[in-house]
Amino acid sequence: MRRTIATVSLSGTLPEKLEAIAAARFDGIELFENDFVNYKGSASQVRAMASDLGLSIDLYQPFRDFEGMPDAQFRRSLERAERKFDLMQELDVSMVLCCSNTSPLTIDDPDLAAAQLHELAGRAAARNLRVGFEALAWGRATNLYGQAWEIVRRADHPHLGLILDSFHTLSLKDDPAGIAGIPGHKIFFLQMADAPLLSMDVLQWARHYRSFPGQGQFDMANFLEQVLLAGYTGPLSLEIFNDVFRETPNRRIAVDAMRSLLYLESQVRDRLEHPAPPDGKPDHAKYAEQRARVLQRIELYSPPPLPEIAGLSYIEFAADEASAAQFDTLLQQLGFRRAGRHRSKAVVLYRQGDINLIVNAQPNSFARSRFETHGLSVCALAVRTADPEGAVGRATAMQSKRYDGPIGPYEQRVPAVVSPGGSLVSFVSSALGPNGLYEADFVLDDESDAAGQGVGLQQIDHVALGLAVDQQDTWILFSRAVLGLEPGESLELADPFGLVRSRGVANADRSMRLVLNVSPGPGTRTARTVAAGGGVTVHHIALNCHDIFDTVARMRARGARFVPISGNYYDDLITRIDLDEHLVARMRDAGILFDRSQAGDYFHIYTESFNDGLFFEVVQRVNAYDGYGATNAPARMASQAQRGA
Amino acid sequence: MRRTIATVSLSGTLPEKLEAIAAARFDGIELFENDFVNYKGSASQVRAMASDLGLSIDLYQPFRDFEGMPDAQFRRSLERAERKFDLMQELDVSMVLCCSNTSPLTIDDPDLAAAQLHELAGRAAARNLRVGFEALAWGRATNLYGQAWEIVRRADHPHLGLILDSFHTLSLKDDPAGIAGIPGHKIFFLQMADAPLLSMDVLQWARHYRSFPGQGQFDMANFLEQVLLAGYTGPLSLEIFNDVFRETPNRRIAVDAMRSLLYLESQVRDRLEHPAPPDGKPDHAKYAEQRARVLQRIELYSPPPLPEIAGLSYIEFAADEASAAQFDTLLQQLGFRRAGRHRSKAVVLYRQGDINLIVNAQPNSFARSRFETHGLSVCALAVRTADPEGAVGRATAMQSKRYDGPIGPYEQRVPAVVSPGGSLVSFVSSALGPNGLYEADFVLDDESDAAGQGVGLQQIDHVALGLAVDQQDTWILFSRAVLGLEPGESLELADPFGLVRSRGVANADRSMRLVLNVSPGPGTRTARTVAAGGGVTVHHIALNCHDIFDTVARMRARGARFVPISGNYYDDLITRIDLDEHLVARMRDAGILFDRSQAGDYFHIYTESFNDGLFFEVVQRVNAYDGYGATNAPARMASQAQRGA
């Protein structure tokens, strides 16, 4: 499909927007009127600028408050349209978006609207231009696509068609199924906008909170499928009003935009190629035929499949010699052993249970350059998967950059991509088994010595990232489109210096979980960590065990220190949750926090942070508890703030 | 009245909150449960800490999901309550807030709710504690104060009363008039929360957007009047969930909180002392009597009255010698003449029409210290008023700090206060006339030379401030409570690098207008100016004239430069507004922008900025146009960004 984007979706001046759009390899743009009106250059200069960048101008938008008007206003609007048609011809753009009338003067009469749009289409036809009519969700008389289509149908002019925008349909909870029945050639243009599900005035929602497909909570794939089943073959476009995108450097947002369309196309391709089994409805056969026609007619993006992830193979830390030595002390307190040294580099492998942590202090390396800008920090998450090259292929097909570092003799190549913010996601073959990777690269200690050395940590439970506000949607889409991790609900955590929004993303079998934390304000601990990390940073790593009381006792015996929890917490806990008093007493003694859901229980504790930054969490999940103890995060944050004060 | 505030309203750790609350001279607090639960100290330590600061703990809150429950849950909740009662006794707090049930288990049966609350009150009475029942706006069965009162009435227990919160009533558009009929002794506690009028889910609205009285759009004074008419004599409290307050240093927010209550009390006192004339209703006499009783019984804050403002007398700029010389060039281009030199300081007076601008480059002065931290910038706005000392008295009564600078021989004292952010608002006596102030302090040039020297500027039309996000509500309240300026509607302006929210505040006769601009994101020109100005800065000054075409032509002839406006703007303007083509051609030639409202027209133009900061606007208002040309701000912002790029 042709892929286009409205200029209003990005920050910057018009030339900056066009450059970012071209760099992200879009085919064309929707020119948002204000972007043109406030640009210093003329229409022919804009036309040349777009053309030089290889971009067509597919749509001029919006043209407002036209149809269903009293005659005097209608006549004036026709004159206004003629001036815009002049401009469109100078710009070499053949279609204008006319959105449904929001004026208090609107007359609710579909026949009048049809007649007036017919006349407009006639004026357009005289210049070989086309008019697309779109139902705004807050249109005064027309706000559903079904109403807009009825008006277009009655107007019955070849230069008048329908424009669809998923936001306007899905925000009103209207059913998109009817779209499949509209003649495809009468759908002139398609805008795909996602959004979080918010309960608020639809106009405010539309103007501030739209997002790219895959970043919100609407069913984008179903909507697009209906439009394709109708026979639509025009551009797939994005018109996203989003306060954060407006503030964010436009090169990254343009990449997100392209990723969102490629991901959406791949989802719809999957649906069309592997439709749900026959549901017994009489028209199932007809739809099967329609699907096949779509696949013949439309080239939908076909990236390699999502990787099947079997947990995190290792986490790599960027360090220098001094910080590596300090960090070594912390890791030993947590029960890790130095399991091996790299054959040729200043890199040490730490192990416990199935957990591998790599501390990389090699000069002139990627890790060292990360250390120099970010301090001791996570520089790579290594994902275990059956097909590492396939996973990298998926990621690059989804607009991530492949990373190829230098490889020494006897070293395994670990394919990797750059994640948003600059750290790496590496892919390790499951076939290598627990030692395969490390045997090649590391001089491993004798494993037989290791038995009983740890303190009972088993696996990496989750990795919590702190993100700048403008990285949140970027990471949701990266997690879904590149890693196949699906988001859970968004929660708010009260830090003493501001709210922190927290959202988990995980794969289906929960072998990989990330938690994405965002602090809108600058004063929270999360915000300070994120600022130090340049916008994206791992702020803690949660490791699980089978007996948290035993594990924590052994860690304390080794000198580990944990964030202290107020006695008031336990007095309150026992009033909130029906718990055995002795168990609460044990938690109080150990400083362990507790959460309970319908599905199970969660015991957890946080270590003190390393150099006021990264820290660890020790967790024990009981039964099918699927959260992250968010209810207890404020206890941690308050304690950290009290100690910091 | 006793004045109290809930700890949740402020940022920080619990000790930091209490210190800020005490410093703002509150009498007591509502202790928000999580603030206690997550605090490392015990109940007796918290009790001692509050007591040492002179603060009582008036309320422990909230106790949730109690009334109207199935018996098993009810019994468990009674046990939960006993544990909280233990705690309250340790804390020396005698009242708990029980908010209406939000649990899906709630049984909608007022008699059951009354019976269960009666039993809770009995338990409380055994310890000499009291229970206040509050209707949450999102309570499952009970969400109106009338319902809550009916339950309290049926429960009929002396240790059970009603708690009122203006947010819960006004967010649901419920009429507070019925409150006056509730027996005052049964209203146990009163929380006053304002909010902007938002069309969104009430729970989200309540959790994130409440504000102090006077910062939002609810009728706070009417609500409080009803409660006082009922005979309530308890504390006046604030329980404000606000995302920005949570992120803002708590000392300033605590001052805002106190200012909001003092302002509210003074408003209600005015209403009670000067009630609306008899409306013919039979109970008017009864209410007159009730009002008189309230004024006898309750001590409502009685500050000096709001100043009557007759425009801005002068604007003072902080400078040094070099920047003053540069700025001189700009001011001369705008038609100002050097009208006088200060008798003893490096201070120059510029005049044109009724406009006075003072450039202060005096070493070791307040202005110089502002220059050193903020560059050339406005350091004082001088307001013309009949009673300067009264105005300062009003300001200090409203928690502003008086500023007393050094005064030289032969100099007038100009009383001043420090406005939020640190610049001054000075008050100049109207009785001094146009020259009175300056004759004392300045060696004035012969005025007879001045005739015809200017370019037609007449008055200061408005002053536009750029504010950090956390200064917006502070400035709204300061403007209202100290200066008597009332806010207009909030508008959004699209800068190429993010939205800017803009809101005018003005007095009734429009002789003084400020525009408060806030950029949530960091990338806009406004945001950069605000950051350079330390959170509050004047970013432009609008000056009006009678013939903008003539004035601008004369300025251009003197070398003034203006932000260029795209020709596309004028092509679009003539399609939007029915205007004479020749007039549009003149505007295009001159680079003048245009806006039209129902009330009148607005012509305006922006100068290029001085050192990439401050700039001027030249405006001409036609008829009763009452806005600020917000619709054209994006044209300016885009032009500035294109030139900056």
C-alpha cells in the first residue's frame, strides 16, 4: 500500500517535517492547512520541496463547515472552496478533505447536505479535483461513517467520495463492520488513528491523545480489514493529533509512524491469510472470497514473523574497572558467583540459577561508550529465541537498526538491534543451551563448585525501564512490533514528588516481562534516573526465587542491604488483607512487601540502589499472580525519599 | 475559622509536608493514610512532630468501602475500623473520614447503610472518637450529599456526622442550596476543592485536576456560604489531588493553599455583609437573619479590599549599561523618546503617549541582581491605583511579601510586593498624575519638545507572561486575590514544537490585562524563554495605537523590524473572514495580522525579539474586541521558528 502521513502529526517547521517524513520512507503526505498557511514559502515552493524529497501531496486538509448550510453561507463557502482549489492546483494536490459540519448553523438534512456536496464536487470536477467527505465524531448532524456514506451515496457524483478515520468511528464505539459493504472505489482516503481508551469529551480526546496504530487500545486491524474488504486500494495514512508527538524530535516519531503502519499491515495480512474458522454465518464463503481478492489486489507488508521468546538469556552492564569492582561486591551479596572471564576482554560473567549477568568493562567498546555517557547501567538485554537471525530480520523489517559489534577470535556472534534510546537487544539461540554461548567466549569456572553457592535466585522476573514521557509510546510499539510483548493495564504510582505511570509488557507465557515507568514531572526518583540515562534507562531488575524469606536472609548474611519498610505498612497490611499474623510478623522482620490479586500472591523486596541509580528487586510469585506489586511501589519510593532527604 | 489541609495536597516526605504546612500558618492537617503508612516513624512520633510544629491532626482519612455491605464483609470492616481507631488514639486524632462505598458488593439500601454506620459510630463513641461520612462523586449507591445526609440522619448517632467536599457536589452539578437546611452541628468537617470545568470521567478529574479555591471554575463562595448558613463552625480544609502540585516544591504550594482560603473567606464575608437585594422569595428575611448569625459566630478573614486599578503606570526593565544601550536603539525605533534621567541612579525613563518604560541599569540594585540572573527582562510592573498602601496591605494580607528597596534623597517611595517568581508589582498613586512620580525622581526633559515625536503608541494594552507549568495556578490565584484580575477562557496555541496554553486575566474596565502563557513541553520558544527566566518571565509587551498602519510605517522608517508573515496567511485570511480586498492588501504589505470576534476587530504585529527573548506587539482594537489575537499566535510562532532554524 502507499503510506502517507499528515504533517500535523509531527513537530517542527514544514521543511523539517517533510525531511523527517521522507527519511522514514513515506510515499506522500497530507498537507495540514495551518502548516502551509504559516510557512513562508509559496505553494509552488512547497510543491517543489515535496517533489525533491520524493513525496507526493495526497490530500489537502481540512475544509470545514461546508455541508448542510443555509444558502447564503453555502454560496460563500463555494467561493472559499474555489480559492482553496486554486491553491491545490498550485500545490499539485488532487483531493481535499471536507469534514462534517460543526457549525451551530448546520441544518440536519441529508438531502441538503448531499445536494451541496454535489455542487462542490462539480466545481472540483471542473478542475479535475476530488472531494472526500469525512464524518467527524463531533460533527453536528453527521458523526458516523454510515451517515456520511448515505450523504455521499445520495450526492452521487464521481468526484465525491468518503474519507474514513478509525478514530472517529471507534471513539464513538460505532461498529466498523458495515464498512465492508461500501463500494471500495467510493472510499477515497483512509486515516488510521489509534488512542488509549479514555472517558472524556471526544473532541479533547481527538485533539490531544491520538496515537499511532499499535500504541493505543483500539482494534486497528479489524478496522483496516473492513476497509480492505470493501475494496479500498488507496493510501494508508496517519493523521495523529498528539501533544507529546508535537514536542518530540520528529525523526524518531516519523520512524514510529512508519513502524506502526508496517506492523498494522502485517497484522491484517495475518488475519486475511489465517482467518478465524467458519462461524456458521451464511456469508462466510463470500468473505473468504473477498479476503482472497484483497490479498491478490493489495501488497500488504510481510515481515519475518515475531520471535518466539524463551526468556532473557543475559543482561549486560556497561562499566569501567572501578565501578565493576564496586558492582562485584553488590552482586556477590546477592548470591551471584563469578562464573567466568571473557577470553579476550575485560568482561566478567556472573551466574545464579538460570540468571546470567555480564559486566563489560572493556575499553573502546560499545559498553564503555555507554558507560561514559550513562555511568554503570544496563547496555544490553539478551533475549533467548529459537531463531536469532529471524528475530533480527523481524526487527530490521520493523525499522530497528541492526547492531554489529566487533567480534574477537573464538567469540560467538550475538545478533543484536538498537532499541529506542540506544541500548541493545541481543538475540541468543535457545539451541545453545545454558552454557553454549558462554563456553565459546568465556573461560568458565568449574560448575561443580557452584552447587549450593547461591542464595536461591532462579530467573529474571522482569526488567523495569524508566522512560522519558516521549519514549512511552515509542517503547509500547517497539515492544509489540519487534518483540511481540503485549501491554497490560496502565497504573499510577505515587512518588512523594509526583505520580509515576507504570505499564507492564509481556509475552504470552510470561517468560519475558518488561515494566515501562514514566514520570511526567521532573522531581521523582524515576525522573532523575531517566534524565541521567538520557531518556531511557533500566532502573531496576527483578529476580525471582522459591523462598523469599530464605533468600533474603542469606543475602542479608552476605551484607546485602534493602530499602527499609515502615512498621506502619505492616499494621495497615493486616487490616487490608486477610493474612496469617505470623506470616505478617515474618514479613515485618524481613522487610518484605506483599500484594494479592484474585490469581495469587506476590512477595517482594527492593535492594538499596547502586550509586543512587540501579537497584534489584527480589520477588516470589505464588500461583498465577500476574502483576508487579505496583500497590507497594509508593512504600519503596517514600522510603527512598526519606533516606535521600 | 480554623484552617487545615490534607497532607496529600503537597509534595514531599511527611516531615517536609508538615513543615511547609506549618510555615504557611495552617492550624492543622488531615492526615492522608498513605502518608502515614509509608512514613518510617511511629504514630507517636508523627503526633509529636505535628505538635512540635503547632499543628493539630484534625482528620484521619480515608476509611473506605464500609457502609451497605453484606454482613460478613461488614464484620471484617468493623475489625479493620478498630485497628484504625487504635492508631487514631496513638495519633491523637478524633475524627475519621468514611467515604461512600465504591465496592461492587455495595447494597443500595440507605437503612442498611445507616444501621452499619450507627454501629461504627458506637464503636467510635466507646473511644470518644467521631466518624464523618462523605458522599464520593463516584460512590456506588451514595454520591450526593443529600443521600449521605439522609443516611446520617437515619443512623441518628451523636458520633456520626456528615463530611462535605465541594468537588463531589459541584462536579456532579448538584445544587448546594440544600446544604443550608442541614443542622450545622451534624456537619462534622468541610473540604473545599475547586477544579477547572472538564468533560471527563469524574474519578480521573477528581484524582488529577482539583485545585485550590479560586484557581478553578466552581462557585466556591456560594458553596461555603451554604455550609456556613447551615451553622457549620468546624475547620475550613483543603484536600486537593493535583498532579502538578505533587511535583512542585511544597513551600510555594502551601502559600497558595493559605492564600486560597483567605481569599475564599473574604469573598464569603463580602457576600454575607452585602447580600444580593431581596429577591421576593418568602424566606429572604429568614436568610438575612441567618447571615447575621454567621457573621456573629464565625470570624471570616477580613483583608483590605482589592485595589481599584487604573492601568499600568510603568514597566521597569532590568539591564546593565551594555544591554541598556542596545535596548535604547530598539525603543527609539518604536518611537519612544528618552524623557528623563534619574536624579541619582543609572535609570532612564522612556515615554510615548501614556506609556512609561523605565530601564534600570543601576549597579547593586534589585534590578541589577535580576539582570544578572535573567538578562535584560522586566523586573517590575507598576500598577496605577488610588491607594497604593491599601493595595500593598491587601497583597500582604493575601500572603505576598512586601518589597522595600533603598530610597535615595528626593525619591518617591513606590510601595511594592514580590510576585510569584520574584519580580515586583509596584503600586503608584493615581493622584500623582502623569508626571508626579517622575518629577520627583527624574530630571525630565522639556515636554514641549515631545509633541509629535512618537509614532502613535498610546497605552500598554497587555503584558504576556511565560510561566512554568507549576506557576499557572499560582498566578491565576495571585491575579485574582491580590490584583482583582479575573481570568478569561483558556486557549491552545500551536507552536511548531508543542502546544502553548494561553489565558488572559483582566480587570473589569480592561485597563489592566495580563496574558499567562504556559508550555507543557520543553521545545517551544515560550518554554525556552520561561526556562531562561527561571519559571516566570514577561515574554512580550503589547502596546496599542489608533492607526496601526501609520504607526507601523513610522516604526519601519525608524528601522524597527517585525516578524515576517507568510503571504499564504493573507490568501487564507480572505477566505476565512469577509474583508475588503484593499484592506487585506494593506495588511499584507505591512505584515499586520487580523482577528475578528462578534464584538470587534483586532489588528496586530509583533516586533523581532530582543536578544532572542522579549519582544513587543503593536495592537489596534476596534470596537469591543476583548481577546488577544490567539488565533494568529501560531503564525508568529511558525515564523519565529523558521527564522531560528
